[in-house]
Amino acid sequence: MKDQQHFRLTAICSSDRRMDILDTRRMLDTPVNTYEVCCTTCGFPNIDKTPDTYFIAKGRDFSGIEVMEADMGNLFVSNRVKKILEILCPDQCEYKRTFIYQTGIPTKWWLAIPNTMVINGEVKKNIKRCTTCNQPMHAHPGTQYKFWLHELAAPADIAKASNWYSMDEDDWKTGWIGRDVFLSVRLISLLKIISAKGFEKLSLGERKYKSLTKAEKDWVEQSIVKIGNLKDNVKFEVTSDKLDKFKHHFSVTNMPEAIIAFEKKFKVSANEITKIICSIKSGTQIDIGFDSPFVIEDVKNWESTKTKTKLVAFAFDEFGNNLLFSPTDKNCPLYFYDHETMLYDLIQLSILNLINP
Ligand SMILES: [Zn+2]
């Protein structure tokens, strides 16, 4: 039997505050998502079962940030990075949509759950364990672990630790638990080249894997070719050209009364895109490839979601489905609401993309 090929992996960390941790007095506090409890004695969660609806509390929209650490050794990735990983590392992760905290509104971030597990540490024998499930009561990586690896070899480019650590040395419940996530050095090199930012690797002094081998370099070169246009991080910008095309497409003439009515009704100030949406004549049709088009209503019939992050429904079809936009986001993402499933779907990162794909 042929040995499975192994790659050199290194643990990564995100320099920013985590999107799925609510308060960060220490590094890991209250998780946004609720995990199933595995053990009723110590309350240890089922750390391998990702909650069905995965919430994030703070969306990050910094330029170039596309890979962030998530809870339990998972990652948040952009749509572009998801597509790249599906090409280069097929079947190495499961991907789940994420939702704005306590809503059914999807965000642009994907949760990538690595399928490959590695062991990067072992809790010392003298650490107290739960008498029922045998999980350690605490597992600080600095003092309560026999060893702790930041670099290792695995048969995949993405892996997460099956073992866990706690920030607290006396009780994992004071704070929360974490697991390391690993990327291959060749994949990290590729992500750096294509400017997919948001994560850091170990400082050079701490690393054994200092530079790429010939085989790793070759893989990076071939992969860049393989991903084609995805190597370019096309940043979305609201330009006057895009606004003009959008206005032209929907034959928009300024309707200042509609803008005032919108601002009064939803208590938000209209940005450049919103002003145009307000000025589209009622009755105008929007085709998003469905059987029947969506028809824009008069501003006075628009409806807003009762969620903290408000979406405004402005176009409806004959079945009761509607199109919504997010008026507080400068790009005005476009959402679809399915009246049967009562689910929201993010269909365009900006409504302008309806005209400028
Ligand atoms: Zn237990």
C-alpha cells in the first residue's frame, strides 16, 4: 500500500478580534454559538458538532481580509477563498453559510470546517478530569500540556486539532475553549501571493519550516495557474460609472420626495445607491432569473425586517417572495426572501452587481 503523502503544516492565528466570540476580556470568552452538551456532569460541549445555524456577531469588512480564525479550529473565508480551496483542496473542508447574530440574514463569510484532524498536544497526566466523560477540567497549553506543536505534518493542506485548550488554568468554563487550525506552508504561501489576508503564521524565529521546498514551490506555481482569474482580488467599489449604468438601466430620474420619505420611514440616511433605489419608478421590474419578475413598490409600501440589522424589502413577486437591500451598508447588498421557507439568501454583495456583474 502506498503511503499517503504528508505536507508541512503550521498553526495560524488571526490578529483581529474574533467574529464569533462575544466579549474579549481574555482571548476566548463567550462563544456566539451554542454547542450541544456532551456530558451533563461537567457540561463539556460536543466540539465536533458545528451548530446548524452558525452566527457571527461582528462582521469584518476590512480591505483584503479573507481568512479569519473561527471557533473550534474552524475558519471564516471569503467567497473567493472558498472557491480557491474547492479547486486546490477539494473535500478538505465542509462549508457553511454564516448568519448575522440572532437573525436569519446570511453574511458574506463562509465557515470552513476542516475534515482532517491532527493531535498537536497532550494534556499532562496529573490534570484533574471529569469522572463521567474523562475530559480534562482545564488544559492550559503553556503549563498543563506535556507538549504543544505549532508545526506538524498531515495528509492535507488544512487541518484542525482534535485536542483543545482553555485559557483558564483552573476551569475551562471560565472563558471558553479553543482548538488550533493548521494550514500547509505551501497554501499559506499561495494565499500571501494572491493577497488573501487576515491571518498570521508563527514568527520566523519560532519556525522550523522557514522556506518552501522545491516540491512546495512547484505546487504554488501550478496552483496559481489552476485558479485562473481567482488569483486577482477584485475589490468592489461604488464608482460613478457603475451608478450611472444602474440609473440608465432602470431609467431613474431623481425623486427627492421619495428619498425624504425613505429616510423618514426607516430612520436611516440614504447613501448614494439608496437614493437611486428610492428613485426607481414603482412598477419597474427586476429580473433575477426567476419565473416571475420582482416588481418595485412605492416607497410607502416598503417593509423593513424586525432584526437589529435592518433589511428593506422594496420589490415583490406574485408569490409573496421579495427582494431586500441593506441600507446601512455602503454597497447595499441584495437579499432574496423566500416566503415558503422563510429564509433569506444573500444574492449580490451589491445591488449594483445586478447591472455590472
Ligand atoms: Zn464530563
